[in-house]
Amino acid sequence: MKKLLLSMAAVALLFTACDDDKSASIEQSKVDMNDFYVYTDANDDVASKSANDKGNKKSCSSMSVLNRQLDANPGLERKMYNIELHTRQFIAGKGKPPGSGGSGTGGGDTDVDILPIQDNLGIINIPVYVHIVYPNANSISDSRVSEQMSVLNADFKNTNTGLLPSGTTFANDATNAEFSFSLAGTIRHDDPKSSWGTNDAVKVAYPPITPETHLNIWVCEIGGGILGYAQFPGGNASTDGIVLGGAYFGNTGGVYGAGRTATHEVGHYLNLRHIWGDGRCNRDDFVADTPLAGASNGGCPSFPSVSCKTADMTMNYMDYTYDNCMYMFTDGQRNRMRAIFAQGGSRAGMLN
Ligand SMILES: [Zn+2]
């Protein structure tokens, strides 16, 4: 693995070296890819979580699903590397945000402030197909679907700084990501299967509808205490989209019943990593204005919750905290999500 990563880093150096020859404007887009990774120890995490945490912690299987897809698809790692390279070059080309440091993505400094890039993309609308797969698919009503759409629309356009825990230092990082979501259709499938797991079986049984231009959301019983999982940009179109457990879809009550599992999984779908980088303090989420964190946080932490010598951003949608204790994406996360819709980006085709 290390060997492959090193050889890809060399390719990136060559690529940027060629850019140097072309023009000064492209030279601004030189980026450091040394910290890029795809494989994680997420499979171990899931095992220890079910053994130790008794379901008290949110469980998202996106990284273990990614590990499996990387093993099955030898070209995926390179594809994701190229998407990451495009993302970093696009953001860097829009001007180096103040405080982002000279190289890499920073990470440990809670004072790092990133500015929203001016990408001229406006509000990015994502049309959504919802597939409800349950023994009685009508058990999840149209109003639940509407609730979930409302949560997505609110979370991707609000800053929620008034809701942040007292004492937080992160108010200046909270962002309006400028995405909207419109319901293109709800398709119900009565299916007696009681547990679909995370191997994409539900997507094989009920394939996505025009995934090149639409976000597909499957709502079904996943099992294993798993709330949801997403596919990152770069994966196969035939499995593109997110899967949510029905108990966590819309406003269902309970600590994970405010619709934020969808917000979290759409974050992955738009190329966000977990806020703790799925590793210890030496792994970043490729976002400079989210501090390094040693692990996920659960529950509803008061501020500050410290790891890696700085306060964790436990209130970020990409942590594992309770739905009503997460309030924000950051400007850096906003820039990352929007970059994949820029020219040459992996989801740019959705805008047409
Ligand atoms: Zn996740």
C-alpha cells in the first residue's frame, strides 16, 4: 500500500512540475498530496464498537464499505486520488485562504480560519430519489420523506452559530454550504427481507435511478446497529448514493431521530471524511479548519472536549455525536464539497 501511495505521490509531483512549465496561474495550484489516504482501520472500529459501546455510539459504515470497494476495484484508489488532487488544486487555485498554512491541510490548530472560496457555482441543487424498501413500504410516509428533505435543506444552508455550545471557539468556522435538495420521486418496494447489511445488496435489488444526475437514497433495515452508509465520489455509478436505516430517516425521535444521519452520509457522498480522519492524531480529514481529533465523539459533549491537544469540533455533522448536538459544517468542508461540482470535478455532471 505504501509503495502504491508513494508512486502516486511521484505522479502528482510530475503533474505539478508540468503545470509549472505552462503558466504562472496554474503554478498557484501546486498542492501537497503526502497526507492522502483511502484505506482505514474502520473495519476494526466497527468490531470493537459493537463489542464495547453497546450501540451507544453512532455507527456509520462508510469507511468499511470503502475498504471493501477498494479491494474489489483495483482502479478505485487511483480514481479517488485524482478526485482529491482536483479538489485541492481547485481550492488552491481560488486563492490560498488566510491561515491555511504553507503546505498540507493543517489541522491541529483550532484558530485556523478558512474563507469560503468564490466558485461562481451559486446554490447547487441536488435532485433526490428516495427508495423505501420495507416489508410494508408505506410504513414510511410521504411526510417522513418531506421531514428528511427539510432537514437536509436546513443543514446545508444554515450556520446555526446560535446553537453552538457555550464557550465554543468555532462560531467563525460555521458555514452556509449553499446546497439545496429537491425531491424527484419516492419509490416504494414491499420486500420481506428483514436486514440488508452494508454490502450494497439493496442497491442491486433496487438499482439507482440516473445516479449521474441524482442523489439516490435507500431507506431500509440495515441491521447491526448501523445507522447508515454512503459511497464516496469515484465509486461505481451502479452503487452510488446513500443508505439509511428507517429509524433514522426523518424526525423519528430519540438521540439519532432528527434526520442528521442523512446530513452526515450526504457529507460523505460529497467527499467529506469523518472529522477525526478515521485514525489517531496523525490522520486528518483533509480540512484545515476542523481540528485534529484522536477518535470519534459520541453523546452530547460539553465544550471543550479535548484530544490531540486541541478542542474537538464535536458539533460537526461529520462526528458521531447525537443528532441534536451537531450543528455545523465548516468553510473548509464547504469548499471541499463544492469543488467536486467545479469543471473537471467528479460530480460536475449533476449540474447539467
Ligand atoms: Zn460516516
